[in-house]
Amino acid sequence: MSEGGMRREDHAEDLPGLSSLRLDGQLAVITGGSRGLGWAMACGLASAGADVLLVSRSKDQLAEKAKQLADRYGTRAWGHGADVSDPEAVAGLKDFCLSQIGSPSIVINNAGINIRGAIDELSFSQFKQVLSTNVDSAWLVTRGFVEEMKRRRYGRIIHIASTLGLVGLAGRTPYTASKGAIVQLTRAMAVEFAPWNVTCNAICPGPFLTEMNREVADHPDIRTNLVGATALGRWGELKEIQGAAIYLASPASSFTTGSMVVVDGGWAAR
Ligand SMILES: NC(=O)c1ccc[n+]([C@@H]2O[C@H](COP(=O)([O-])OP(=O)(O)OC[C@H]3O[C@@H](n4cnc5c(N)ncnc54)[C@H](OP(=O)(O)O)[C@@H]3O)[C@@H](O)[C@H]2O)c1
């Protein structure tokens, strides 16, 4: 399109650049926000101006974490204790958030667990526990908040999948099944929510040395098949998840939906 000889896309005001990554005045709900990758993403979003509601089961540390966010970044922050695999607890989270704080424009479904072992060493209840924590939670929490997003015709839903949603690994049947499900949940939600301008994307992290991995960090299998499987040959650092989270949470990602943003040191590239 041409205006006075200038192509429309040449107007600088239509090219906001870095400012489109700002999140000022937006509210983000981050499950599993008390530590690890969830905490790193909470810090990243708060640094871009977002107010943040941290959610995890152990609510003791959440008030202190919320205070740290508010002190460090000058935004508002809250904590709410809930098991996000439990429908009643998610209903409580929704009520608390909508009645006490407001409607989130950003939801990061990050809460997750891993139970490792060969299939014949695991119980069915362990399998279901991983599926329920990693998959039911993402479905329930999204269902809780998407209605308001649709009404406002704006929203950013971000699931935390894994490279193990894209590649297989021995001794991880529950976890890989759960993360593969998250990949497909992401695609289906992206298509379903698109008419309301609500995007849904996933981040697929590779190995990060969080509490989830600490007890197995020195195991030879981890050194060979996780860290050793990355092209960069190392653990990710927590700060290295922040850029992807800020981008997907922000107006900058308006044409990105149904995507897997892989932050794995080149593991899935091999
Ligand atoms: N670290 C990695 O290498 C890696 C790689 C790929 C993907 N991921 C994914 O990244 C996400 C975060 O993992 P992480 O490494 O940061 O693990 P983490 O340090 O163990 O943190 C997990 C978080 O989830 C919360 N949580 C667990 N179950 C919950 C439940 N039922 N309800 C509410 N909160 C719950 C935990 O708090 P409470 O225990 O207090 O509830 C904690 O805040 C997970 O989805 C994980 O699968 C991690």
C-alpha cells in the first residue's frame, strides 16, 4: 500500500521495536512460579513491567517471593497456594485472581514434575500423577482464564513443554507423554482461540539445573543423554529462559501462535 509515495510499512510508528516487548500494566499468572524456571520467567516479566501472581502448592515461600519481585522491579506481585492439577483448587485460584486482583492477559502454565524410571519399575499411579500435574493443570488453568481473555479479545497463553515433548528418552515415559501432550494442546488451543486474538504458544526448554534435576545432575545418564545431547554441551542458565517468555508474553508476538519456541542448546537440532 502506498501513501504519498511511501510504502505503508516504512512508517516508523508502525514499527515499535523494543517497546512492543514491554508489559506495563499487564497481569501475568505463573504456575510453579516459586522457583526454577517459573521464578526466572516471573523475574523476566516483572522486569518488562508486568504485575505477577505466583502460584505453587507450598504457599509459605510465595509471599516472600512476591515481595522480592515488587521490591526489585517496582511492579505489583502476589502469591497464591494451589495444587493446579486439582479442579477445585484451580477454581479457587480463578476466584482469588478475578475478585482480588484482576483478569490476567498472560498465563504461563509452568508447574510440572518428573518421575523417572523404566516402565516396569513405575506404578500406574506415578504415571497418572505426572500426567495430571503436567497436563491437567495446563488445561484447567487455561480454561479458568481464557473466557475473560476472549471477552477482551486479547491474551497470551504460554505452556512450558520440553525438548522431551519433541524427542524420546529412556526412563521417561510419563514425562515425555505429558510434554508431547502439551505440544498438541498448544496447537489445538492456538487454533481454537485465534478468532478472539488470544495466542497460545509453548516453550520447550532443554536441560536446566533446577530442583527438578538436582538429585540426578551428576548421574552419567544425565551427563550423556541430557547435557551431552545439547549441541552447546552444557546446562542452560535460568536467565536464558527469560527472553523467550518475555517475547511470547508481549505484544511483539502477535503473529506467533501454535509455536514451540525451543530453548535447549541445540538438543532437538541433532
Ligand atoms: N529443568 C529442566 O531441565 C526442564 C526442562 C524442560 C522443561 N521443564 C519444565 O519446566 C517447568 C518448571 O520446571 P523446573 O525445572 O523449574 O522445576 P522445579 O524447580 O521443580 O519447579 C517446579 C515448580 O512447579 C510447582 N509445582 C509442582 N507441582 C505443582 C502443582 N501440582 N501445583 C502447583 N504448583 C506445582 C513447584 O512448587 P511446589 O512444589 O511448591 O508446588 C515449583 O514452583 C516444568 O513444567 C518442567 O517440566 C524443565
